[in-house]
Amino acid sequence: MNPLKKKIGILGGGQLGRMMIEEALRLNLHINVLEADAQCPSAKYANQFIEGSLQDEAKIRELAEISDVLTIEIEHVNINALLRLEKEGKQIIPSPKILAIIQDKGLQKLFFESKKIPTSPFVLVNNPAEWENGLKQLKATKIAAKTRRDGYDGKGVQLLDVDAILNQQIAIPFDQACVLEAFVPCEKEIAVMVARNEQGDINHFPIVEMEFDAEANLVTYLVCPAKLDNEIEEKAIEIAKQCVEAFDGVGIFAVEMFVTKTGDVLVNEIAPRAHNSGHHTIEANYTSQFEQLLRILAGLPLGSTELIQPAIMMNILGSNEVNGSYQLSGLDEALQTEGVYIHLYDKKTSKPMRKMGHVTVLGETVHDAHLKANYIREKLKITQD
């Protein structure tokens, strides 16, 4: 089949799907989308849009019938339906066998352990009654508690003091099955986007590091290239590739990692799709993460992941004061600044901390990009309409 005639079906119609479609337009690629929300960011740009739940097997099969290959932009999909389709011969990238592991943070940690991928110490608990024994087994003073399923963007994650839980000074926050991880005091949080095609060709994008707002505990900037010692950089890239190859993964994967104060690199989580950690690549790299995934889906060669210019990416987040219709103030100042690229996701309403868009800032140096990013951050705000 002519690669450019291949019809691609995406489960999920959020901003990631929309940005894939934006890249697909340059190559005349045909994109179909399944999403429950008919007003989602991808709906009006897809060649064919199917309104339906990502858990509805009939709707997933409807998408499969009009598509040569299926992919995802969110992990929370009907894995069993995809496993059946894959067994019937439908091409699905990444494989639902990988999604089945990644959907469950407990299985993901067990996978790391079985493949000797460095990660933080952990225990699995099925309910609150098992927390006490689990915490005593873990022997940590502070933990990150994560629900095994359905967590995202900080939802389903809490940092907790172990003594406070054992002494019943604070309540156990989750009723469902959880991963309890020993908290890792880290020097940096970093991510590596890795691409691998069906032939086993693999490449990676330059490492990004996250900068946090200490008060809000939110990522303020993703910075590329990350400032790392050569030894740690090489170790992180090697581990990221090890993760993808251990899955025998095809597609694009965001490998999120901690760099500890002693120079160890530990894998936190993996996302088997385009990711917030790679948004800057649209302008900052010769091939974006979205184009790279489309190349893999269509059977085209991998593109160069080299950085063109240092970059900082920041999310445009919904304000705590706005819940409903909104406007974006500071747009004039942002658009008049050289090297600033604004991406809006066409979300109809704003909610507190909802991702409404992102901004990529390029500079001759990371310092130059920082100065511009700080200025844009002060000016660009979600306000009441």
C-alpha cells in the first residue's frame, strides 16, 4: 500500500489528536477519530469523526472498519476490544498488550522490576486494610500513593507522610488498589521521548527537564535541552531505550524519570503515546513527536530528532477563578515576541488547571528562552469572558 494512502484511526479526540491531524494535513494523510464528545478539539478536523465511548467495542470496531491502522491519544480505552481486534489481524500501534500493562500502574512497576529497569521501591495494596503492612514492608518515611488505574495529570496521586498514616493522623486517601512508592528526593525530573518503528529502528529526542512551581507543585516549564552531566544523560537515554525495547514497543513513548541526588536515574512512568513532554518538538526539532508517530503509523522512515534551537514549553492552564466561557488576555504581547509559538486547543470552556493550550518559546540559548518565557508567563492569562 502507498504509505500516504494509509487511513489512520485515533482513539481519542483531545489536543493530542488535533496536533496529529495538523501534522497529517501536510502529507494528505487520512485521519479518523473516535471520541465521546462531539465538541472535542479533533472533531471538526478529522476526515471521519465517530461519536462514541472509548470503552464501546462496537464503536471501536466501527473505527477499525474505516481505518488501516489504529492508535491512541489516551490510555483509558477498551483494551479487551483492541486485543480481540489485534488477534483478528488489525494493525494497532502501540500494541494493546503494552497498553494493558501501562494502564495499570501496578503492572507497570512489576514490569520494570522483571526487566531490571531501575525504579523506586514499591509495594502493591488492594484496599486500605493492606496499607499498614505495606508501609511497614516498604520502610519509607514518605511515599507517593498512586491509584493503579485511571490517574492522570496529578489525579489519583498523593504525597503522604508514613508516620501520619500509621498513627491515623491523616486518612488513607484512596479506597481502590494502589501502588505505594518510596518517595525519591530528586535533583531533577526529566523525560525522554523515544520512537521505534516496526523494523526495530529506534531514536530519541533530546532530554527535557521539568521546572516546578514549589508552592503549587505544578510544572511551570519544560526545558530542552536538559542541563545534565554527560554520564547521567547517556544513562537516561540508555534506560529510556531499554524500556521501549523491553516492551518490544512500536510507536512513540514518553519515559518519565527521576535523577536522584546521588546521580541515579529511576523510571517513574511511561506514556505510550505523544505526550506533553514533546510538545516543543513542533517548532524546536526537525521532526516533531507528532510527525514521528505518523511516520511510524504510515510505514515511513523515522525523521531526524535533532534540536534546531533551545526551547521552553509552558502549558496554558485554566485559572482557578474561571469555570465556563473564557478569553485569553496578553495575546498581543505574546505574538509580538520573537520565537514565541502559541497553540490553542479549541476547548469550549475553561476549568481550573485544565490544559487550554501551550506555548513554545525558542531562543539562541536556554537562558534567552527563559527570559522570554518569564515575560510571556506574566502576560498570557485565561480570564473570564
